[in-house]
Amino acid sequence: MKSIVSFCCATLLLVSCSNSQNKTLVSEKAATFAKTITAAELKDMLYTYASDDFEGRKTGEPGQKKAIEFIKSHYVANEIASPIAEDDYYQEIPESYFRNSIKASENVVAYIKGSEKPEEVLVISAHLDHIGIASNGEINNGADDDGSGTVAILEIAEAFKAAQKAGHGPKRSILFLHVTGEEIGLYGSRYYTDVDPIFPLENTITNLNIDMIGRVDPKHEGGKNYLYLIGSDKLSQELHDLSEAVNKKYFNLEFDYTYNADDDPNRFYFRSDHYNFAKNNIPVIFYFNGSHADYHKPSDTPDKINYEFLETRAQLIFHMAWELVNRDERVKLD
């Protein structure tokens, strides 16, 4: 009898939790603003950001300086503020912080202040740098790595700003964090978390990290749209479940958790900027399309991006961010 009662109680609790969780997906308004994220705008930005003019965006070099100016100009044009000071969008990282004679560099930051719980912050990140010019003079444009993540954040930020202007601003604050030095050791994100967190880490509810979401890897060629998700259940099962619910309601992409395995030999969980948040007990999701033949080669160019897939993936991340900043409670650590 005791086991039956326990089972019934557990079942009722599960149903109650499920119903409560489903209620977090309350706003149909999100879809309206998600649709402002378009393949055409992503393509237009990426053909500039991953052009030869940016010289492969190597950390500390002139091409990387052009990249940060491009990102800043987008935020200024869309009236999205800096959390540092008016017109100051650069979190400066001194040369002394880097190794191997890397010059001083910058993270780019912008934010939208929350209307009800502004002290709680969602961080959406992508790395702005790439590996520069090859020894033979060819430029590594890094369209997928991580031009795709960079332009996705710019479009997501623009969508949230449009919502705010329409009277539907986020309840919590959102920090749009473009980090430098990822390719040489996650320097920019580590500087943010370990040296100069603009917002207290204890108030950071989640990090959604976007690193390569514009291509299709060999495993998924010819198939439906998909994403690899890494880290979603490492620190918060609630975050993972919310992610699944958002996807099911709006997109039904294939979520591939191959690289989320604890014994994954690629160790991708440790290899992108979300890790510096995760090590500080901040729940994370790393969005990734997997490796391909053009990874870290001059052939990673914007003409090879699947812009329809990129549009949907960016819209998915926008929806996930919308739920995280507008739900009643922040996601809980396990």
C-alpha cells in the first residue's frame, strides 16, 4: 500500500510540476518579435563581418578592431545601451592579461534593462574573434566560427529591443556579451567572469552561448534542421526541461546531445565560453552545429552558410531567452 501511495504522490507531483512548467511558456507575443530575425538580415551582416576587410579578426589585431566597431555600431543604431557608460561598449582587456605577445583587446557589451527584476541578468554570448591570416596570406574569415553566433546575437538583441519599444520589455536584464580571445584560450569570457564581471555572477541566471550555428555537419547532411546542445542538464535539470519545452512548442528541431556526454572525447563542454560561467555554478546551454571540413580554414566563408537554418536557430535561442527573462522564477540549480 505504501508503495502505491508513494507512486501516486510522485505522479501527482510530476504532473503538477509539468503543468507549472508549461505555464512558463505563457507569452505568444514572443513569436511576433522572433520573426524579426530573418535570414536576409543575418546574411547581409555576415557577408560584411566575415569579409576580407576584417582580416580574420585575430585577437588584438586591426581586423579585430574593425569587428568590435561593427558590433558597437549595430547597438548604437538600434538604441541598445551599454552597461558600462554612455557610448562605452568596450570592456578593455590589457595586454598583460594575454600570453604569447597578444596585444590588448576588448569584449563588446550591450544590455537591455529588466522592467521588474533588473538585478537578475541573462547573459547571451558569442566570441567575436577568429584565427586571422594564414602563413600563406589567405584570410580565415570564420563565417561559421563564430560569425554566425555574432550576427545571431545582434539580431536577437534587435528583436528584444523591438519588444521593449512595443511595451513588452524583458522582466529581467539581458547582457549581450561578445567576447574576444576565445580561439586562443577563452580569454575574454574568463576576464569577464574572473576579473571584471559587469553584473554580479550570483545574479546571473543563465548563460546561453552561441558558437557556430550556421552550417550542417556530415552527420546531419540532407536532414532536418538540428542543433547540438551541450551543458543544458549539467547544472540545472529545470533549464534542460525548459529548453525542450520551448523547442517542442515553437520549432521541433532535432536536439542532438552526442557532445553532451560526460565521456565525449571532443570535450566541447570545456572548449567554448560558456565553460567560464559553468565553473561558477551558472547554468549554461552551448548551441553548436558541429564541426565540418572548413573548420579553422580559409574556406569557412559566408557563401557556405545555411541562412534558413541560421534564422530558425537564432529564433529558437530568442524564444529560450524570452522564457528565461520573463518567467516568474529563475531556473534553479540542482
